[in-house]
Amino acid sequence: MIKILIVEDNLSKLRKIAAILTDKGEVSINDITHVGTTYEARLNLRSNKYDLLIFDIAIPSRIDQDVDKNGGVTLLKDVLERDEYITPNHIIGITQFTELLEEFQDYFSDTLISVLKYDDFEDLISKPLTAQIKRILETQNNIHDDFNFDYDLAVVCALKNPELEQVLNNGWKWIEHQEKHDDTQFFKTTVEVNGIHRTVIAANAARMGMVSSSIMTTKMIEYFRPKHVCMTGITAGVEGKVNLGDIICPDVVWDWGSGKWTHSDDIDDFLMEPYQQHLNIDIKNKIAKFSDSDLLRDIKQSWPADKPDTELKLHVGPTATGASVISNHKIREQIISQHRKLIGIEMELYAVFEATFQASTPRPTMVAFKSVVDFADQNKTDNFQAYAAYNSAVAMRLFFENYIWKIYNI
């Protein structure tokens, strides 16, 4: 059964949306709850878990008030940011006003929320809504309880030194683990949080780059069936947006070298074809809370050697993955031009995200913490590699202990 909440004050639009949802017979009208104000929506979202929330951007707060053009967005921000609400598994915004679509486009892009243009004459919402229902049904059919996951977390690193080395120095007590018929050196630990024991496995890839990291991730998923996969380590950052040592958590990743080279009129041109992978929205919301905590300050203070003078910060944003080490200004600027909000450039993450996405069920949830060691230019040094690797490894530990395992298992 699918539970759907529609927040819509226009009865004509409501009827059309409901007809689309129930057209294939996979959704019953009894599966749909309808409210016409954000006040009623808040009451429902405090006590009910919905598979899908569909809301009009322009919606009144109460029945005695006029339509608020920002009402739906205000509701969405509260649902995503405040603990009193139960976040739906899937969220879709709808508007018939082009100006609202343009006004809030960046916000919806940043939060990875779909927004559809409603039109009385063209059925622009039918296919997207039908596709979303299909995805929800597929997800429900593939749901496995936690006992189908053998481990709580698998940690993947590109390099043994300094990345895996600092994972083994992150405050957990690790022991070496060997799998039959595989010479890979794995490390295992058991972490107790709120009286519950969590099992974690860690390893590094054979070498840097997407191929080796994808292979290692796939092996770890098949061997250990982890509920979460996390990659830690070092990365290049975009100067002016991040500082040395800062931690990057990618919400969008792609292969910056994916595309086609053409030659015309003695001019070489690269036509981009980036296929993206995205961070789970629930994980992203938890990371936002983590980034505002005092825990980051504690990470920097606990490092015993040299470190940058800047305050340690955690940034969530787009990160580009490629097969090459970058120390060329022209190439760096080409990569940065692929996304105006780019904050990181590295060599493995897209492949690791893709490996988790294509894993057999039950599929793990992917997240990554990488710390900035340079700005992909000719001034590369190794001065802060150990510090950066340590930051990412301890950030991973604190995030899982305080925001994944603690909150939902008290």
C-alpha cells in the first residue's frame, strides 16, 4: 500500500492529480489523503509517514487566509529541517506559475526535490507522476528488513596511506579480517551505540581511480551486505568555496570526462554527457545538522600536528570525478564550468556511488566525506594530507554515531 499526501487548495487540480495517481489501478483513492492548507499538512506530517508528498507551491496557510505564493516552499523547508515532522520518502512540488518555477528553481535543485509545471491543456505532470509511483512500488517490492544487512557500514578508501591509515586511527578499535579466497586486507570493528552493537568493515582499493574503487566497493557489498557505504579520504577543492582541510560531502557526483570530443573548422570541442548520482535526501538532511554542530571543532582540536589556520567546515555540494590528477589551470576551469556550484574535484566517488546504485538488493545507502588537500593547481603539496584524511575519517565516525545510529535507536 502507498500512502500519499496531497496539499492542494484547487479542487480541479486535485481531481486531475488524483485521477493520474489512480489511473493504473496500483493506487487506491483510499491511499490518498488530501488537505488544502499548510496548517493541515503540518498536522498530518507530525504523526504520519507518507511514501509521497505532493504539494502546490502556492497554497494558503489556513482556510481563512489568502493563497501564499511561498506557502508550499515554507512547508517544505520546515519538513526537511525540523525534527518534529516525519519526512516523506518522496516529495514533488507542483505549480502552474512559470514565475514561481523560476524563482524557486535553485532551492529545489539544491534539495534534490522534483518540481513539475502544471498546465490545464498539456498533460505535463502525468508521465512524471506515473513514473514516481512506479519507482515507489519497485522500492516497496525490494524492501528488506535490517536483518538482511549483515554489516551496518562499509568504509571504502582509495589509498592505504594516508586514507585507510587514518580510518584505523579514528577512535574505533579495529582488527584485521580475512575473507576466504580473497587476499584483500580488510579491517573490522564493532561499535556500541545506545546499547546496540554496530559492525563496520573497512578496506582500501588496489590503486587510485574509479575502476579500482568500483571493484572494491562491489566486493565489499557482496561479501558483507552493508546497510551503508561510506568513502573517506582526500580531494581537491574549488578555491574560494572551500579551505584546506575542509570536509566535502557530495550531494551530486558525475564523471567530468564523460562526453564526446568533436573537431570542426580546426576547433576541438568537448560535448558533455554527465550522468549523475545523488545523495539520499534523508542523509543530506542529517548532514546539514551535523555541519552546524560543535563536533567539527572537536575534530580539528584533536589533530596533534600542523593544520591550517582556518576554521574547519563541512560543505555539501556538487563534486566532479575524473580519471586524471589535475594540476592544470585550463583543465580545472573546464571542469568547474560544468556546475556553477562545484566544490570538489576527485578521482573515485562517482564510481563508488554507481557501484552502490547498481548493487543487488538489499542495496546500501551511499555517503562520502572527503577533505580538501589542494585546489587542483600547480601548487599541490602533501603538507596536509594526513590531517585531511584524519578529518574525513573522524567526521564519518561522528556522523554515524550521532546522526545515523543514535537518533533512531534510542
